[in-house]
Amino acid sequence: MTPKTYNWAILGCGKIARKFSSDLKLLPNARLYAAASRSMDKAIAFAGEFGFEKAYGSYNEMVSDPQVDVVYVATPHSHHMEHTILCLDHGKAVLCEKAFALNADQVNRMIEAARRNGVFLMEAFWTRFQPAFLKLMEVLASGQLGRPKMLRSDFAFNGGNDLSSRLFNMALGGGSLLDIGIYPVFIALQAFGRPEEIKTFADLAPTGADRSITMLFRYSDGQMASLASSFAVCSDTQSEVWCEKGFIRIRRKDISSTHLTVWRDNGQEEDYDFINQEGSGYHLEAQHVMQCLDEGLTESRELPLSFSSLLIETLDRIRKDAGIVYPD
């Protein structure tokens, strides 16, 4: 049976939209249909570069196009709720870039809109569909290393000191936490679930954005997680899960290559290299969305809205403890 072809639209033609669109071209059942920006010139240039059939200089015009099936929302965190609900209220399925929104209240409104309209909604957390991450979770679930007890994860790069950039703009949800700290938080929640206690230490820029943050999670059964993100230093973007009978280490070499090591306390070690032969890996989440739509689902079984709720609630707890406050 030939898979149904879906007309994709991009809402917001920035950096992450470029990566996603490049990978979307790898999927035969994904039709690059429309690109929308608040600037018509930018939309036309973006559509021309990636081969989208239409360009819109207005988000309202794009969502009013009956040919659009699914929209990838790629605007800043601060606009995710507004743009996602706009699409959902027009009956368009939505894949919204992480972080889903600025806080739990906004995410709840997005989920309510999806359910009110009976339309598909998923957070674009591409890590969830990467082969290396799936292998990590497979090893943990197998029990071969015993019970996982401790986790350490980081993500950092030097973002410079331009306080006027998006990275430090609180009106756009700036700070390392929502931009990259969300990855270590994600893996801790996937491996251990909801933490009982959270402690944080943050270095805030003059704008109020977290330049660097360390997060400690404690669980009632003794599990612990140490997480960190930063725009001030560089790290090797590595996560380790320490278990009773060994550990798993996962390290991203670059955007298309990830190395995973499974070490056992008998000295046995297994190494795996996961390399995307084509693209950067963003097409895997798009492929999953279309599979969900084929099944008539309104949310993913692999990345359900309940997990996105847990993730944003955890991020809210972190911000509260660290003293990170967004405008309004």
C-alpha cells in the first residue's frame, strides 16, 4: 500500500527550520508545500532554497490554505503557544519545536486546543527518535546492567557575550535551560521519571537569562541525576547512566553521528556508532508524525502529550528554584 503524501508547511523560516526542511526532503511521502514568515521576501527566499511550492508572508494566510495538512512550528519559544493554537484552530496537525512553550500554563492551553479540535499535536523532540537514544533505552529496559541508580548529562557551547542576541533575550524565552538544558532534563525524565526534589545553581546574565545552570534531581528510591547546560563554555555533550552492574555512555560527536558505549562490571565493553547516512536525523520525527496521522491518532504513543506536560512542569520547577523569570 502506497503511503499517503502529506503537505507540510513551515511556520517560521529560521535556523532550525532550515535543518528540518533539509531533512524533510528525504521523505518520499512528505510534500514540501508551503513556507510562511512574517516577511514575504524571507518566505519566498526560503521556499525557493528548499523547494516549497508556496510562500506566505502571513501565518494567517498559510493556515487558511485548505491544502496544508501538517505544520512545523519553528518560531521562538515565546511564540509557540500562539502559533500552535492558530494552526490547531484551523484544523492543521502540528509538530511544534521544543521547548513546547514557556511554561506549563501555555502547554496546557495548547493541549486543550488540540483536544478541542480533535487535531494531532506533538512536541518536536527529535532525540526521542534517534537510534542511539533508542538503543540506550533498550539496554536500560533489558535489566542486563541491573537497576539504573545515577545519571549525569550535559550540553554546553560558547554562545558569546552579545546580550542582545536571542540566546539572552528573555522576551523570547532566552537562556540555556529552554534552548539546550532541556536535553539533559529530557533524558533524566525518560530514564528515571518525575523527580521528588530539585536543586539548582545558576549563573544569570544581566538580562536575567541563565548563562549556565546546574540541576540536581533526587528521587524517593535513591536515584539521582546531575544535569548541566551553558552558553559560556564548551562540553562534549555527553550523558552517562550508572547502573548496579555497569554503565552506558552516549556522546554526540556531531549533528549526524553519535557514539554509545555499554560497559559491564565484568570488564566487557560494547561500542556502537550511529551515523546518519543522509541528513541530520530530523526526518525521523517527521516520519513518525506521518505514521501517527496514517493511524488517525491525535497524539504520539512514543512521545505523548503527558510527557510534554511532565517536561514543562519540571522546567517550571527548575526555573522557580533558580530564580529565572520571563516577562509577563
